[in-house]
Amino acid sequence: MGLLKNIWYVAGWSDELADGGTIARIIAGEPILLYRAEDGSPAALHDECPHRFAPLSSGWIKQGKVQCAYHGLIFDRRGRCVHNPHGTAVSALDIRSYDVVERDDFLWIWLGDPAGADIMSIPDMSMLASQPDQTLIRGYLHAAAHHQLMVDNILDLSHADYLHKEAARFADSSDDPSLITPRYPNPPKVEEIGDRLSVKWLSERATPIEIWQRELPDPSADADMFSEVVWYPGGAMALLTGVNQSGKDRSAAAFSPAVHAMTPETEETTHYFYAVKRNYRVDDTAYHEQLATTLVDAFSNQDQPMIEAQQRRMARQSFMAKKPALLSIDVAAARARRIYDRLLLSEQSVAT
Ligand code: FES
Ligand SMILES: [Fe+2]
């Protein structure tokens, strides 16, 4: 198979590069060093010295240039070797640099053909900025699973009814998992917009789950619950979940915008960046702490172990080769895989 290169990936959080910080991270199989150049803008270099392949991330950064810690070659932000203590800094010593853009508190990197690095195609995660900073809950997980298994988890939110059944339950639900009622009785509406996918789950005129019931003016009255995801082929997803009283305008909804970015590290491992905000209980610090604990527990102790267990079961066989059973809840994940495969095929056919 392989991994897309002609795509914007989340490489890290913008503030990981604060105060002289650096990031050494493998992204889609490429070792990358991220740091801030002299003007403060982010720079990204192939994290491998051309001499003996030492990681440049073990070296030193001075005035926006990186010096290899092994035998002292120095590179500028464009990857040009600007100093060779043992001879001439010839162009054969240059290394690859990458386009990197800072936007919506993320660092976005383009690993493929630089000619295709159009900043207009950077995923839009601006909805996160619309909510107050004190509501932010964010984190990073390193998962031993293929990034598409991680993406499935967000594109099919029906798993919350089961895997997160304590947190996402209906008030009157039984403890018996065989009696669980799905939050969304119908499959989502899925729409392709260019290479993106819009996925909308809706439950109208229904009893809301307990956590949402508490946020409604009339908890006993019917409500509409919604979950909307925009998936980008680099694995970044913008998610909006919320609730509003049935018959009332969506502008009165209690909602939570979130980013879930599943950046492939390799074909079997994933960097998972998540950031969640909300428009309700914005100054309730006790609620904030409790929500953070619940979310971190859900992502780290419920989602991640399940997805890693899936990966182990697959034991290096490809997902499709195992002929997965297709359920109505899989419509979005299946479409995302089709788009991904189409882009990958077209990228690889150009490369060969
Ligand atoms: S490995 Fe970098 S200078 Fe020798
Ligand atoms: Fe989950």
C-alpha cells in the first residue's frame, strides 16, 4: 500500500516549538526535524545527515541553522549545507527541506512534491478558535495501529454507545450491553466535497443521552443530537457534537468542536493529536477537570487499546484482504478508504 505524501499532515502543536523547542518525529515514514528559524517561522528538515545518517535532531540549532552533532556539517532552513568543517560545503551535501505552515495552533507539513504544496488545501480547523481557551482539552497519543483504524473510530461514532457506554449512556439505560439503544438510530449522511468527506449524524426529537440532557433548558423535553465530522485525507478531522432542544434553532445548541488528527507515523503506527473545546459551562473549572478526565480515559484507556488490539488481530494483513463485514455504520469509513486509495494510486502512478 504505502502512505500519501502529497497531503498536509499535522506534524505537531505550534507551541511545541516555543522557547527553542524542537520536534523530532517520523511522519508518514519520513524522519523530520522541526524547529524555528531565525525569523521565528517554523522550519522542517529531513532528520538525517547525508554523511553518516546521524539524526540532525541530536545536533545544535544556532541562528536558524542546524549543526550535525557527529562531524559538524551545518545546514540552513532550506537544507543547504552552508558549512563543512572538513572541506567545501558542496551542494551534494544538501538535504531535503519541507514546507511547513503554522495554522490553527497546529504545524502542517507537506512531504510530497513541493510544487503541489498549496496552502489553500490545508485542513480548516478554525472552528476551535471560536470557543474560549479555558475550555481547551488537548493531548497526544502514540498508537500502535494503522491510521485508518484510528480514523474509523471517529468516522463511526456508534462505537461510543458501547465502548464508552458509561460516559455516553442514556439516563435510564440498563447496565446490560445487549439492551443498549444506539444514540443515532439512522446511518449518517455522507457527502464528498472534493477530496474531503462530510459526515452528519442526527437524532431528532429524541431523548438525549445523559451528558447532553444536563445542558438543555428543559432536560425532560425532546432534543436533537448531532455529530458532524469533516475528514481530510491526511487523517485530520474536524468534529462538532452537540444538542439542542427540538424545534429550537441550532444557534441555541450546547456544542463541542474538536480536532482529531491521525497522522501516520508508519503504516502500523499513528500520532494522534486531539483538541476539544465547548460553548457551555465555559467557566466551570470542576466540570472542566471532570470532562478532561473522562475524555482522556475514553481516548487512552478505551479507544486506543481496542484499536491496537484490532491491529494485532490483523497481524500485518491488509484490512481489505481480511474481507471485513460491512455494516450500515461503516458508510463514512468505507468512503474515506476509497478516497484515500484513489489519491494514493494517482500519487504512486505519477511517481513511477
Ligand atoms: S554524520 Fe553528520 S557530519 Fe558526519
Ligand atoms: Fe471513542
